[in-house]
Amino acid sequence: MTTDEKHFFREATLRICESLEIEKALHQCLLYIREFIPAEQMNFHVYHRDQGVVETVARATSKSGEAMSVRSPLAEEGRRQVVKQRSIRVRIIDRLGDDPVTGPVAEKLNASDLSGVVMDLVLEKTMLGVLSVFCTPGKKFDPGHIRLLYLLNKPFAIALTNSLRYRELMKLRDLLADDNRYLQDELQRLTGEEVIGSDFGLKEVMEMVRRVAPLDSPVLLLGETGTGKEVIANAIHKSSLRKDGPLIKVNCGAIPETLMDSELFGYEKGAFTGALSRKRGRIERAHRGTLFLDEIGELPAEAQVRLLRVLQEKEIDRVGGTAPVKVDIRVIAATHRDLEGMADQKKFRADLYFRLGVFPILIPPLRERKTDIPALVQHFILKKSREMKRATVPSPAPNALDRLMAYHWPGNIRELENTVERSLILNPGDVLLFKEVSARVKSAFTMRNVHNHMKTEESMELDAVMSGHIRRVLDMCGGRVEGERGAARVLNIHPSTLRKRMKKLGIPFGRKTGKRISSTIIS
């Protein structure tokens, strides 16, 4: 090594290693080596073999350095050329756009017509990446230039390795901070949620939870609104092998259809106006944890297709992304709707329903588990008293629980919780009477009686009108049910349908009637 080469190596290496931000180091190095090499631009690239993609991670010109992530997919010939590169190689390429490896990259960097040098960066026999140097227009690289670049192979390789590790560390730090913020919000929402009634009304449900929790099988929670499906989902997650991972909730009915893709799958920087940085979607946040899809029956058809692919392939595509992202998730879905019926009516994808419904759990409504009401009331009194910062925790009056047990609770546990909160607001003392529930019980009883009476009366009136009309038509048709001049033809219904209707209404037909049927008008 000549004295000049030693000096060049030392000065260039100092600039290469002066910053962990590779774009700054690359810029400083370029400014120095331009005194010896006709270099217009320098770039660092990493090859993702599993995807067949070259990613440009940094570039530098005489003006500045820039960190980036420009992905260039290679054709089959380009992939074969990359695989063949087993040792350090420095190549001069007269026109970058003509080479099967550099062509797609140069096109993305607007350098197809330039010449350049490409040097593989190898450390301990491991291919780490590639340095490309674009030549100043009107000039050419010679063997002396190649030798100087070759001297810097290891410093460049070490700098690229350290920079990528540093970048990954910063990314993980940002992801951790992002997760912490998100999970703190979730923790605030889930804190204090426990399964009330696990030994009584929910005993069978909790037995099913214990069976399925240790597995990764999808679970479908079925039940009316307000029955506590989210609490059961939380119990499954806490009892699973993924309990140390995140539990990410998605309310499929609360996300606008236009935002569904970006919320579920995330997006890349620049994917659309306002996408100033990469954002992970809910599914990616649930990596190595549990994804809870609440109100799955409200998921739009297009999102159902993409969710099915996630369940099948275990990967997602961010909006604006060029490569899939692997995810490891366990899915729990919940709905108050009849998914099976929706699938039969083509309103929900049948293949997605079968994927989600591996292990269905039906959560009973509160009216079918009234033995849990005393414990639930006590739980909500304590919870709401703490939230209201009450000095003392009140108790229900001796006969108050009877009122609560007599009510049918159409809003289920959510309605009971709201009732307790309302009673705490209205009663500042130490005893809760729940008088407003008594009024609701009486009102519900009265409305049911009125509804049943009206239903019977309407049914009788409708049957009477229908019977009179059929009798008149039969009389007009001489008692004939079918045929060209039959009553079925006049009424425009199938003869067998008419006979069934007549039988139900008690209208005789056939041999029972003789030749004519006298019409009977029921007033």
C-alpha cells in the first residue's frame, strides 16, 4: 500500500465512520473521494432475497445525503445474477440501465443512462449489501478508481452493518413507544374487567373458555348486544399462551368504510395525501398477540376478502406497500348478528364465516342468567363509586334486588351498569332503592299485554277478512278450487296453497261442500 493510498484509506474511513446516520457519513465520504474519483452520486443497497427486491437505503450527492427506502423488484435474470455473487466483486457498468441487476434500481433513481461502479460489501463471508457509485457525466472510471474503492470495502461494509442495526434499533424504539401509548389506552379501558357469574350463569361459557384459551384456534363469540362479549374475549386472551402479547380490539362497525384498509392494514409513507410517515394497522399491532374483531358482521365485503387472505396466508399488505408483512395473530371475533344466516343469504362470505367459526361460544342474555344479577350489581356499585369518588360505597335496599330480578333487561349487562350509575347519581345516600326499575317493570308488563292483545285481535280480523274473500270467490266459481274457472286461478295462487289456506281457516272444500259453497260474510 503506497503512502497516498494509506492517507486516502485513513481519511475516507474517518468520514465513513463519523456518523451512525449512514446518509450523513456517505455524504461526507463522497465530498472527500470526489478529489480522487469522478463520483457524481453514491448509494447503499440491500438485497431481500426472499422477495427478489433491491432496496436502496441511502444515497448521497455533492449537495446532501438522504436516508430512503426505494424498493426495486428484479426480474428472473437479475435474481439469478445476484445469487451467483459469492465473493467480493467490483464491476464497471457502462450503462446502468442495461444491466439485469442495476437496471431496475437505476430506473428508480433516474440514472439509467449513467455509467457506474458496483461493489459488493462482504464481511466474514457474508454478503451485506452493495455500494454503487455513479460516474460524473462525460467521464469514465479507470482501474485506479476501482482500486481506491476496493480499499474501502470493509469500512463501507462495517458502516452499513452498524447503520442498519442502529436504524432497526430506532425503529423498534419507536414501535415500542407507539405500542406503549396504544396499550396504555387499552389498559385504561380493560382495567377492572372481570367475568362475573363464572360459577353460575356463565359456568358453561367459562368451561368452553378454559378449553379453547391455550390453543391458537379462532373463536367466534355470539350473543346479544351488551352481554359481555368483550370481557369474554379478554378472558380468553389472559388465559392463552399469548397473554404477554397485545390484545388489539377492532370495532368493525365503528370504522368508516373509506378508512377500513388503512386502519386494519396500515399504510406506507406517501401512500396518500396526509400519509407523512409509515403507520402500522391494527392487525400488525396484534403481532404475537390476539386480534379481537368486534361486530364482525358489519365488516364491508371488500374488507372481508382481505381479512380472509390474512387468515389464510398470515400476512398483510400495507396501503401503498410493495411487499407483504408477515403477522402471527390469534383471532377472536364477536357479533350479535346471525352470521350463518347472513352467509346463506350471501350477505357475509361463507368461507370467512367457516374460518372464524371454528369454535363458537354463545353468551346467554342477562334475562337467562338472573342469578348473576346480585354479584353484577355489587361489582358495578363498587366500580362506579370509585369513578365518582364517593366517600362511601352504598348498598342496595333489601327489596331493591327483587325489582332488578323482575326486570327482563333487553339491554343486558350494559343496561344494568347504566341503571346502577343512574341510581348512584340520583341517590346520594348509603341505600340504593332502584325505584326507576319498578316503573320500567310495570311499563314492560303493560306493553307486553297490550302487544299480545293487539297481535291476537289483528290476527283474528285478518283471518276473518281472508276467509270472507275466499268464500265469495269460491261461491262465484261454483265451489271449484282449480282449473280454468277455479278459485285458485281467480286468486292467482297455486291450488295446493289455496287448499292449505282454506283448511287453516276452516273453509270446507271438495266432497264436504256439495256443488256450491255459500259465502259467509263475517262482520
